[in-house]
Amino acid sequence: MTVAEVLDRLAAGTMTLMEAEADFRRRAWPRQQPRASLAQAYQGDIGAAPDPDSWDAVNADSRLTTEAYQRLAAARKSAIL
């Protein structure tokens, strides 16, 4: 299941925030690129949809509450550390 699919299920109420957090903790997240690399990667891609299986999908999802975003971010952080 992609990150976007987890977010869709969370928004639809078919997945709890606790289940989404558990998914994010188990997920193998790629290390973030330095900002300069990110800017270069997105140059010319303005308006492009985010990768549905990346943290960018979370950042682009306006359905998340502040609390949900913070809890998912903490779950992701624990997976990376």
C-alpha cells in the first residue's frame, strides 16, 4: 500500500490514525535529499503531483489535521532513526 493509499483510507475512515502511524513506523522511508538537490529535482515540475509513496504525499494532503500530521511525522521519524 502506498503512502497516498494510507492517507485515502485514513480520510475515508477505513483506517484509524493509530493504524496509519503503525504503517508509517514499519515503512522503509528513503533519507531526505538536501534542499539544493530537491530544488534541482523539482525544477520544471511545478504543479506536478507528488510521488504517491513518499513523504511529499503527506505534505500535499490538505485533509490531515495538524494533530494527524504531527503524529504521522513522529511515526516516520521513528522509522528513520
